[in-house]
Amino acid sequence: MKLNRNSSTEQYVLSVIQKAYDKGQQGDMDTDKMISWLKQELQTGYALTQSRKAL
């Protein structure tokens, strides 16, 4: 089970990084905006993971 959870976490992080890269390529983000966006997305994902564990 632990391997699956880590794998899904890694997939989530990679998908967030890919979205940020895509947005950067479109010119929608400078570095500061990208870091802020990444931080928010990863914190949201972490919070969702923690709330699922609590259930």
C-alpha cells in the first residue's frame, strides 16, 4: 500500500510541475508567480491527502 500512495503522490507532484511548465511556456507566469502557484497547488494537494487519511 505504501508504494501505491508514494506513487500517486509522485504522479500528483509531476502533474503540478507539468502544468506550471505549460503555463510558463504560454507566457502566463514569471518566476515569482510560478513559485507562488506551485506552492499553492502543492499545499492544496497535501491538505487533500491529509483529509483523506483522516477519513
